[in-house]
Amino acid sequence: MSRNISFDTAEFYHIYNRGTEKRVIFSNRADYERFLALLYLCNSKENIHLNNYPGLRLDERLSLERVDPIVNIGAYCLMPNHFHLIIQEKENASISRFMQKITTGYTMYFNKRNERTGALFQGKFKATHAKNDEYLKYLISYIHLNPIKLTDPYWKENGLKNRKRAKDFLSQYPYSTYKDYCGERRLEEKIINKHALPKYFSSLANFKSVTQDWLEYNPSTEVEP
């Protein structure tokens, strides 16, 4: 499958993919933390092999030094059967190199852990250009709101059943950058470059407010890519 998009170092891109046949690719904490460690350590000009660091916890892997990040990761969200990233290239072809390292490394880990062979992801990663400020700002909220589907799968179609429960679930979800942009101090913040994204939000409270405003989602107001 070809990807009809070229990457520019001045632009941001929504990168995403899901498990082949929509299969679950993150089934437990170890899976999520392995992918998070890869997001951090593969973002380097050097090749990193996590098998060289067996038994390390996520915080220990995030404490390892890395050399010359090749992309700016602005935001991410991991879901049981797919992932979302907002990325900016730092040099030519670095998004493609980074994603190859990530998907190859995680597939090797997943297949060995689950005694399987073959492709794990649904073809090549998908990419959408965030071609203007309106769409990039929307993407930041869209990506961070993905976990709501885990507690209320049809909230976009039918509206939220319980707004407080949705907010609480979102604020506690550990596998996205929502906590980082809400001001919680944690080691996972090392994965991203918070200064790379445009300053769309005037404060931490403003980020939270703008993001949660989308919980009043109406399909007719969605911004087209």
C-alpha cells in the first residue's frame, strides 16, 4: 500500500495505525510500557535494542540517555488496538525512519511474547498533514479524547452518558499525553517535546477546558482534514 504524502520538516503530521484485522495490540501494562519505551529510545540517531536492557522498568528505560532525537513528538495516545501520534520531522525522512524502528521493534516483541508470526499492524502507518492551525488544534483534542471510547464507546454518536465519569477516566488514563499537558509531573514527559507544538493554549487550565469542550461533540461541527 503506498502513502500519497510527503513530509516537510516545518509541518506536523497525525500518524496512526491499528492492529491487523483490528486485533488488540496492547493487552496489558507491559505492552503499553514497551511501546512507550520505544517512543522514547527509538527517537535517536542511534539504533537501540531494548533486549539489551532486559528487566528494566519503564522509568528506568526513560532514564537512559539517547542521542540526537530525529523527530518532535508533540502528543500521543495508545489504545488497545491502535495508536495516534502528532509528529514533526527534524530532518529529511526522519518520520519514516522513526516509525520503521517503532513498528519493527514492537512487532518483534509482541510476536515473541505471544508466540506468533507475521504482520502485527494494518499495513504501513497512516499519515495526515495538519495543514493549518485550526486542524492541528482540533487534532490535539481529538487524540487526547480517544480514551473516552473505552468507557463510553458511542459517546460521539449518542452523547455522553455520564460527563463526570468521562472526565475522571480521561484524567486518570496513563497512556496518553493528556496528563502531561494538564501539568502532572511524570517521567513519561521525556517522550515528548511540549515546546514543539504551537502555543494554542494560554494555560494548563485552558488546555483542559478546550479539550473537554469537545465532550459536547456534534458530528456536524467536526473539522475536515
